[in-house]
Amino acid sequence: MLQRVQTIFMTIAATAMILMLFFPIWGKSQDNPEVDQDEYEYALMNAFELRYELRSDTSDKVELLGTQNTFLLSIGAIAAALVMFFSISRYKNRMTQVKLNALFSLITAATLVGTYLYTSKANQLFDPNLAGNYLIGFYLPIVAMLNNFLANRFIRKDEQLVRSANRIR
């Protein structure tokens, strides 16, 4: 039954992991409003790469200082979304769904840990005293894990209801 409420939560979780691929995860800028600078360093990370640039306000020129692949984050996000879509298709076997959702949680947690490790390493690029900002892409796996938790609650509730109905027969 695809019209169950847990299917909605699982769809939101999978969608959040897919959206992580398109939104920036972390950013850091050396832009200081107190100091009048013509150039400033800027780093931006998404699920595929970390870009480190030198930007010029006067000439609108951007010089690429370096990049680093972060494709492991995109692999984790895609794998988590695929596991969740597969879990949605297993609606007839609720215990299999619970196991697949546990696998989804592990993959999502690994993706979050990887994101944190990449950002802590990227924070050392320039001015380590200046902290970077976590952007919307960082919070999407947290949203996915929360929706996965809610889906598991409703799956277990359905399982208890089915078992209690079987006892009545």
C-alpha cells in the first residue's frame, strides 16, 4: 500500500538526499567588511567538489586556486536515495522495510561524517581562525534521517496493528 503515511516520510527522506546533490554544503569567505579589500578568498563545497577561488571586486575576475573532489559525498547521497526508493517498493514486507531503513540510516550517517571531515579539512585552506558556514546541503541529510525515523515509527505501528488483528482471529 503506497498510500501509507510512512511512504510520504520515506519519499521526503529520499528527496532530501537527492537535493543534497544540488545545494551547496559549506562555504567560507575571507570577505571582511571592516577592511576595504579588492580581492578576497572564497571556498565553496558541494557534493561533487570543493572550489577554492580568489575573487576580485574591481574587475569581476575569478581565479581558481584549487579544487578537491568530494564525490564520495555524492555517492553516499545517491546510494542512500536508492536504498530508500527500494525500501518504498518493499511495502508488503514491513520488517524488510525496517532493515532497509536501518541501512539508509547507516549510509546517511556515513555521509554526514564524511561531510564533516571534508569541511574540517577545508577549513584549514585559509585563515583557520575564521570558521566556515554550513549551508542548506549540510542539513538535508539530517532532515532525511528525521523523516526516516518517523517512517520507522509508523511502519512498526502498522506491524503491531497487523499482529494484534491476527491474534483476534
